[in-house]
Amino acid sequence: MRQQIAAANWKMNLTLSEGEQLVKALVHAGIVLKKHQRVLMGVPFPYLVPLQAAVQRVEGFDLMAQNCAATNNGAYTGEVSATMLKSLGIQWTIIGHSERREYQLEGNAVLAQKADRLLENGLKPVFCCGEPLQIREANTHNGYVETQIRESLFHLDEKAMSHVVIAYEPIWAIGTGKTASTEQAQEMHRYIRSVLEKQYGTTLADTIPVLYGGSVKANNASELFGQPDVDGGLVGGASLVADDFTAIIRSLKA
Ligand code: 13P
């Protein structure tokens, strides 16, 4: 089975001590992951080191950054590079979240550079894509998401691509409580996989996890994750509550 991933995105929430409490609760929840299951905790940069030992106490749990710079070093005040993350032992990073696309004006081209920096440093990108409401309403969402993936990832060779995780997050479902229906999620995930198949062939496309994000909750995770092409989720709000995120982890395909 493809890798199934429950990924938390804390965004800019929680103090360090609140984060420590949350990790402690997750660690003590008695979660035993199967070999193909993984939990990623996407925490703010300053918490990566202080939380590392606690998170890694559970087999299959790992930390994840929420962004990285498009360059490895230099005069870029306030940026954090893939090289730096590697030096901390971080192996996963979100790139292209819709909030960064919107507020930091990150486009497909700069995300291609970020993917390159991560992969050349041996980190795995969790690449976010997804359409705004007006694109969904105009029924052009497939082409929109395909372009995001094509322009940011399709310069990668097969070996590099095999380290990528894709997260489909329809913007209209993020933080709104309005999740995509299971049919909408499965349809888009199937489409994304067909786009990967055309570019890289069926064998590789079959191994790339495609996560769903956007109002994943404890009470809808099983149905969403049960879809054949949904390989887990990228979770915002519900990942800040230990019981909820625990239930979401337990909803991964067994
Ligand atoms: P919510 O789960 O709060 O809708 O956030 C989704 C998200 O943006 C995860 O990256």
C-alpha cells in the first residue's frame, strides 16, 4: 500500500509550552502506526528543535517545517533554508500552502525552486495545490490544479519526484468548516494521479501519496481517507486538539 500520512499544520498557532503539551498528549495516546502509516507535525520554525526528541519518541512520527527559502543561503533576512533545516535533522517541509501563495505572493515558479532546494538537501516536499472558490464554480479546477503541479514539479526527474508528497487543499474548504465531499475529493485525487501517470508512468504515480486538506475533522476523516486515491490528510484546526488529531490518525487506511 502507498504511504498513508496524517500531517498536522499548526500554522501560526500555539505557544511553545502549549505545543509541548499537545505533543505530550499525542505521544501518550498509545498510537501504534503500521509500517505504511506516518504522522507529520508541521510546527513553526522555532519549535522544530525543542519538540524534536518528544515527537520522535513514537515510531513513525516526525516533524515537518511549514516553508523554506528558495535559496540555500545568503542575504535573505528572516528566511530559513532547506540547508538549515537539513542541519537540524528535519526531513519534511510543506511548500506552496495557499496562505503563502496568497499573503506572500508565492507563485508556481518560486515553488519549483523551493522543491529543488529541498530535494537537493535530501528533504521531502509536501507540495500544496488547490483552487479558489471561483475556479471551482467555473468548473475549471482540474486544469488549475494540473498547472500548479506541472509548473512547480514536472521539471523533476523520476528519482526526485519519488520523494514528493502532494496535498490537495481546495481553498474554499480551508478553515471554513465546509469540507469537500468525499466524491469531490476522490475525483480530484484521481485526476491528480492521472496527471502524474501521464508524466511519470503508472508505477511511480501509484507510489506518490496525495493528501486531502480542508476542514478535515475527527468525524469526517475516515470517510475521506477511505477513498481509494486519498492517502491521508493535511490538517489545520483539528490538529491543535490532541483527541481530534488522534482520532484523525486512527482514520488512516489500515
Ligand atoms: P483546516 O483543517 O483548518 O481547514 O486547515 C487546512 C489546512 O490549511 C492545512 O494545511
